[in-house]
Amino acid sequence: MNYTVDEHGYYGNFGGAFIPEMLYPNVKELKDNYLKIIYEEDFQNEFLYLLNDYAGRPTPLFFAERLSSKYSTNIFLKREDLCHTGAHKINNTIGQILLAIKLGKKRIIAETGAGQHGVATATVCALKGLECIVYMGEKDIERQAPNVARMKMLGATVIPATSGSKTLKDATNEAIRDWINNPVDTHYIIGSVVGPHPYPDMVARFQSIISEEIKKQLLEKTDKDLPDYVIACVGGGSNAAGAFYHFLDNPSVKLIAVEAAGCGINSGKTAATTQLGKPGILHGSKSLLMQTEDGQVVEPHSISAGLDYPGIGPLHAHLYESGRAIFMSATDNKALNAAFELSKLEGIIPALESAHALHALKMINFKKTDVVVVCLSGRGDKDLDTYMKHL
Amino acid sequence: MTSKQKMNNRLTKLFSERKTGILNMYCTAGYPQLHSTIEVISALQNCGADIVEIGIPYSDPIADGPVIQNSNMQALENGMSIPMLFDQLKNIRESIEIPVILMGYMNPVLQFGIEKFCEAAARVGVDAIILPDLPMYEFETQYRQFFEKNNLKFIFLVTPETSEARIREIDNLCSGFIYAVSSSATTGIAQNPADDKAIESQQAYLKKLGDMSLTNPILVGFGIKDKPSFDSACTYTNGAIIGSAYINALKNTSSIAATTKDFIKRIKG
């Protein structure tokens, strides 16, 4: 089975570039240049320099002793929560901004849900002196005031998306419309492994540093470089794509993707795309999509804004369909419990997104000798308001 | 080009008879009211529109500006869907003679089933389809046969940023007409009329298209709202498409017939 993208942007039955002609020149420019540019030596040098000295990589692979003893196995946490700005998102924004500069772009646009990708984009734009415009759903602006303030302090302009359901999906629509209206000088930084080809592949490559480091670090800490399990949460799926990337062709490594079940898969308030979704097209690619019988996109729900998306990236749809990854889900309450458990056992307050991945520990029967890596994609500071309600 | 693609229908007949000043009017199905679709089509025919383009509402219309987005939301709230639209259109050919085009986004059509969609469209007397987020590669490799089998013309867009080589490729695959987007924008975003440079470059782009001797006729869309913008769009091409401005006019109308009459009078003079 092949898990890399083909020349037309497909992973098996999913992917492609379903874009209106107005976006074609921009997307083609990216498609024709991204691989050439990102593997140039000077690009790689600057990318790795910024990942290390600015974002704080490599992030630790921490052996969680008390958690391991509770689940009678060997659990390592990949500490993406220790990245600058508090999540893995910055790996991708550094990569894409360097690429945008190479392409001569002067203006950066992005969409954001909870604000983590918006903050990571605003941060690197400030570092590089580029104009930054972030689209954010009007409802999310109300819910995520601290991240809005961060983006403004970093010099970004935050534009409320007032169309449709006024959340992440609509912020993405507005960013796409901005790109249509500014076809020459603007680069659109998509924050996840979604969107038209080459975005899913490009973002996965920038995030693949996560699994590259896991392999090296595991070899140092254990006697092998392949874990038995890699567990990550999936909204659009960028941290999962990064954590799975270098293990995709090693079938002995079980890949576990955890979706947000919200109030429960059949509650009508959920974001468990593989459980409820059907093949469909949103934001320029064919993937699994939560939608009505008439093909209207359904508004998802999750306690974690970062998982509150009605689709998943086409790579993940392919991993699901082919059986390469096992998809599970965690409800809002299960995720909260997992977050409190990690806080008390290991002194690490995880992001609500990452807490979904932690819940998978309860659903798998591990062997005592198993090596389990959980991608701790972000830290929980941004979720304190939610956590405080449940203390 | 296959023989099927050359098959005539109302749309090709119109372009073989008329070369200039063709007015294509757009309205979202189920807007302003769920059951006003037919009334709008009739009013447009009666007032002299040459083609009517019916939009299939979608929750995420990324190529559209705020006016058409809102009409999509309104139509969905009104209860519009593809099965309902085909039901509304089932007897149109008893009274409507002008070409009818359906415009929509891929996802609702995909859920309905593309083959079934093409068959239903042909059955009610639709002449052509516009799906702006169906690119050439997927059209050619997966879906072209369904449109051709049902003698539905398939219309592609070009923009000022589309290269000449790609325009030729599009012209090869396109049937009916080429939809020339007047500026790089979402629908309803008009050029600033005070900006002479923008108008000049738009005219140069349309002239370039006109001079390319393409197989397909060309209609210009996006930002056309009155007689000057209509006339200007028609200078080098076969006609123009009006959407957002008409949707705006229908917003609070008490008489679709009267509003349509006034609107088209302002365009045609």
C-alpha cells in the first residue's frame, strides 16, 4: 500500500484539487515549486535553524513513568506542547512562511479556529516582517479572547468571518475568498493537512519533523527505533500526519487516530468524521466529510476548538479506508478526564485536543513490553477557562 | 472533439443566431422564496434575458461574494435542495424557451449522484452545467461522459490570470460558452469605476480573449451591474452574466415581475 500522494494530489480515493479557476494559478505555483524549494540546502538550513533556535526543537520524548505504570506499559510523550507558541502548529508556519518568501509573496493570510494556528502564523510573520491577516469565525473570536489578543499584539489583523456558521469552516472559506481576490502577492497558510493538493502533502512534510525526532529519540532511549503504537488526535489531522509520517511504511507500528466525539457520536453534537462522514468535497479536496443527505456541510461540535472541523485530511481518509490507521473517538467528558489524569500523574497540563489522544490509553490492551508514543500536540494554558469549570 | 459534444441544443442555437449583447441572468434557486424559482425564470424570459442560470444553493460557496452567499443561506433556510429544484423545474419547457443553465458546487451534486444529476437535468430541459470547483483533470477523467451522454454543455471559467495555453486547453474541453471572470475576484466584487487602470487592463484582457479566435463563445461575469458595465463587457465578447446585482434587487421585492422588468430595462437601456 502506498501512502504518499500521487501527481494529481490523491491518496487512494481521496485528495485532488477541487478549486475554482480563480485559485488555479496560485495553487499551481505552489504545486510546481514546493518540493524543489523545500529540499534546497539553504531552505533546509534556515528551516532547521528556526525549528531549533526559535521554536525550541527537538522537543523532548518524555518517558511518562507514572502513566506507564497505571496502564502497565511503556508510554512516551512527544512534547510538542513545549514548542514556542504552545503547539506543533509552528512547525508548519515556519516552513510555509519561508516558502512564501522564496515565492516572493508579501502578504500572509491564514484561518484559525481556536487561534493556535493564527498565533503561530502571526508569530512567524512578526519574526520575518510580513503583513499577516488571520480569518477567525465571529463565534470563535468571542470564545478565544486571549489568542485574539496575542495575534493583535504580534501585529496581525484579525478579521471576523461572519458568513455561514461563523466558525473554523467559515474562516477557511473567507481565507480562500481573500486569496481569490488577491491572486498575486499573497500566500495562504493552511494550518492543517486539508485543502487542495499540494497543501495536505506540504503540511505533512513540514510536520514530519515530529516522527523524525521520535525515531531518533526512541533509539537513544530504548533499543529500537520503531514503537508499537503511535497515538495522536485528529481534527484536520496535522499533528497526527506529522507523528505518523515516518512510520507509515512500517506495518508493525500501529497508528491510532483519535477523533472528537463531542457529546457522543449519535448526539448530533460531534466531530467524529470517520464515524459519521461520507466522501465529499470541502475546501478543495475530496475526503470524508460530515454532511446532510443533500450534501450541505454539517457544523461539528467538540469541547476542543482545534478538533471542531467537519472533515479530515485526505491522507487520514485514506489511512482510515485502507485500515492502516485505527480510528477511535473520545467524548468531551472522556477528554476532560484524561487531561486531569495527565496533570496529576505527570505534572503536565495538556491541550484539550491532545487529551483526546490520551483517552485512547484506556481503550487499548497494551502488552507490558509495548512502546507507546502519544503525541502531546499542545499545552493546556489556552483551555484553562474550560478546565476551571470542571475542577 | 466527439460528435456528441457538437450536438446542438438551445444554447448552441442561441449562439449560432446571435453573436453580441447576450444577457445571461443568474438567480439562486429557492430565492427570494422557496417557490419563486419558476416565477423568476418566467420574469427573466418575459423581460428579454437571453439565458437564465439557476444557482444550486450550498453551505460553503467559496467562489461567491457576500450577496450570493447570503442568497444561498436564505435558499437553504427556505428548504431548497436538488430534488426539490428538479421537481420545480419539471414542467418548465411548457413555457420557457430560453436556454437554462444550472450552476452549483461539487459536493451537493456528488451526494445526489453525478450521473443521476445529469439525467435529471436533461429530462427537465436544462442545457448546460457550471460547477466551478470541478477542475479539468477530474472532469475529463471521471465525469465528462455523463454530461455528453445527456447533451449537457459544460462551461469552464477563465480569469485574467489564466495563461493563454491553459485558455486553449479549456476551450478544447469546454462546450456551450467560456465564462470569463472579469477580474480576479469572488462574485459581486466590482472594479472601482474610478480606477481607469483597472478598467483598461480588464478591457485588454477581454480583447485578448476575443482575439484568440476560440471555438466557444465568451460571456463575461463578475461585477457586471448596470448598462455601462454590461456594454463594456460586451465590447470584445458575446455578452455578459449578471448575478449579485439582480439578487440584491430581488431582496425585498414585492413583485418579482416588476423588479425584473425595471432591472433589465436599466441593463439594456
